[in-house]
Amino acid sequence: QVQVVESGGGLVQPGGSLRLSCVASGSIYSIYAMGWYRQAPGKQRELVATVTSGGSINYADSVKDRFTIPRHSAKNTVYLQMNSLKPEDTAVYYCNADNPVGRSWGQGTQVTVSS
């Protein structure tokens, strides 16, 4: 009984920044980890960044040094701070929450990087 909702997507020029948010609700005590994935048309969904309950953070090589994943102190909200955006970052971004019944996915939020 975990739900996540993403927000914050939009259109941004190359080199710009966006901040996505993901709010978890329900049985948040059961969450093992939260993270961000993205999917472009014709491509597989790929990992962007994850954070575990213990605070371990993992970034995809393609976003390392550009994106960060700040957390609310209660750990029921995570953000994706995206800086130095590139056109290849264009995708639907999804939040997820790992929990005992599987992985809960949000509805996705579109990020478009274009001039």
C-alpha cells in the first residue's frame, strides 16, 4: 500500500535546470528504497538515481555530476535536481518505491530539453 506521485517536469533549454519531486504515501514505513527512472520513446526504462533507507545513493553514469537526489528528512519525499540538462535527457521520468509487495511506480512526468 505505497503510492508515489511525481511532479515538476516541463520544457527547459539545454544547460538549464529542473527539480522533480516524488511524494510517497500509504505504508511508507515499508519502503526499502526510492529512486528515479526515465524512459524515452523506443528505449527501455533506465535507472537515473536511487537512494536506500540507509542513505546509499547510486547515479547512472550519464547523469553523474549533473543530477542529485536530495531527500526530505522524513524520507517519504525525494527530489531529482537536474542541472546542465542535455537534449538526451529528454524522457518521461518515473519515481519508484521498493516495498515488500514489489515496486510502486508513479505516473511519470515529462521532461523535454530543447532549444
